[in-house]
Amino acid sequence: MSDGTVGILNVGAGDTKLTFDKKNPVERDRAARIVTDMLKRGYALLVQVGRKDGEPIYQRAKSFDPKTCEYIVAGGPDELVDIGGEPKAVRKMGRPGTRRIPAEATRAISVGRTAGG
């Protein structure tokens, strides 16, 4: 899966891939509508926010801004901060804030709420 994509895992209908390509506004708008609808329906949308020891790190998207095509993720108790190419865990006090991650610059994986085994 390349950057700017959402892989939708579905055992019944097969997997699907959406792309957020600035060069293709029609496909980008379609992907934004689908992602917004999936979050409303309760899909888990995991967004890659960095890498640690060569492995991707994912956080769950709380919402999606279709106008800017950005995922909104909560920064949990150990928020990842990219310092010198490798993310470092930084403990923050109080309520965790949110971050905006551009959809065309990251990978995401989506799983439906009924995708159990």
C-alpha cells in the first residue's frame, strides 16, 4: 500500500483500496466521502503516525475533516513526537490533545465493526 491510501479490510466482499491523490480531485473527494461515512458507521480507522524500530505505528482516528482531507487522531498518554527521524514517546499531563494527519501523506487501515471472526 502506498502513501495516501486507505485499505478497507472486508472478509465478505474482499479488500478495497482508496487513494487520496491531489492530482485526481474526483477520486480524492470520493475517498473523503467514503471515509467520513465509515467513521459515522463505526469502522475502526487506524492511521500510520510514525515508525519505531522499523515497524509502523498506528493510532485510531477519532474523526476526519473532508474539506482538508485530514485525519484527526487523539495523542494518547504517550504521544509520539518525531525527533531526528525516530518517534519518541513523551508523557503529557492532562487530557490528551488531537493532531491532524494529512490523508495524502499517510497510510491507513480500516476494519468494519462487524469484522470479527
